[in-house]
Amino acid sequence: MKQQVKKTHWKSKLHDIIYEADTPAGKWFDIILILVILISILLVTLESVESIDKGYHDFLNIAEWVITILFSIEYVARIITIKKPSSYIFSFYGIIDFLATIPKYLSLIFIGTHALVALRALRLLRVFRILKLTRYLGASGSLISALKASRIKIFVFLFSVMVITIILGTVMYLIEGPENGFTNIPHSMYWAIVTLTTVGYGDLAPHTPFGQFIASLVMILGYGIIAVPTGIVTSEMTKQDTKIHTNTQSCSNCLSDKHMDNAAFCHKCGEKLKHE
């Protein structure tokens, strides 16, 4: 019985370190994990440079194997510290962790797959847990609601921009003509979009004085058009005042997170949550 309690105790401790970002140990674990991921990505990047690979191939290969083994141990640890391993294995982060670990092993069988190790960059998504951006879940939900509420206005705005683009493209085609690069209306519409959005690639430009005058007006109009969607969404957001305070605590049974502060049970499976 005592042995069973001890076994459960170390699993619980390891779970808190691996899955919790609110605890000091959990924060350090995630910070170290992200540093190792960055180092791994750097190694893969350097290995793709032929001159560096020739001089340091063995070092880069050994370092990458060390990191891969560390990630493999971490992946296994994540599985054994939860009651339902499938909840992690088939979760978003579980799939990413698997895809980030397997390429090095695949490179032993299939030549040319080693570059897939760059998939480890996806694991940097865990930085959101460290920065506690889940605390701003209410704000993100408010933004999504504002976008949904203003979708008709945004659609009308985009439709208006499309009509303006067609008109400008046609006008510039008639003014400039094929001799100045405006070979057809679709090509002229491309110029109108690039100019209206103030991107200005410079690959197509008007040469006639009248065309340059219209281009100047389009550029000025572009600044006003860019601000319109922002104003529409902001207006909707000011009508909402929804705040959801959550934390990074992870359920040891189903791995659900985003629990309300001071919640006693998991909102998904009902498992009792631990509080420090």
C-alpha cells in the first residue's frame, strides 16, 4: 500500500513539473524545454549550411541525437504521468511532440527526412503557457465575438474595395495602356490592389502625368481604407465586457486546461484538481 502511495506521489510530482506552468518547477521546465527546442532548430539550420556541416558534421549529429533522446524521454514521461495516456497522445500538443521527435529516427531509414526536425519549431507554441496568455482568453473570445458581429459590415467593406479595385484597374488600363506595362485589366487590377494596400512593389508603375495623379489619390485613399476594418471591429469590441480568468492548471486525468481560478474540479471530466 505504501509502495503504491509512493508511486502515485512521484507521478503526481512529475505531472506537476511537466504539465503545470503556474508552479516554479513547471516554469523552469518549460523555459528549459523551449531553450532546448531553439538549440535544436539552430543545429538543424546550421547543418543545412554545407560549409558548416563539412567542418562540424559529427558534432552536430551527436548534439541532435542527444536532444532527440531528451525529447523521447520527455514524451514518454508525459504519457506515464497521466491516467489516460490517449488524452495526451492524440491531443494537439501530443501530436506535435511526436512529429517533433520522430524525424531523427526516420532519418536512419529514409534518407533526406532529417530536415523534418525543423517541425520542432511548432513546440514553441508552449510559450503561451509560460507567458500565461490563457489569462487573456476572455479578450480573445471578445475579439472572436466582435469579428462575428461585424462580419456583414466587413463583407460590405471588402465588396466595396473590390468594386473600387475593378474601376481603378479599368481606368489605369485605359490611361496607361500596354505600352506602359498595363497590358490588361486583371494586371491593372493587381497594380490597384498593391497601391491601395500601400504595399508598393514597384514592378508596375504609371508613366503618364494623369496616371501618376490617380496613383497619388489611390495611395492616400489606401491609408483611409486600411483603418476601416480596425474601426469596425473596435466598435464591436467596446460593446462587450466579458472577462474569463483562467489558469494553466492541467487535469491529471484528461489533460484539459484553462480552468477557472480556484476551481476544485475539472470542467471536462470532473477529476479533482490539486491546489498548491
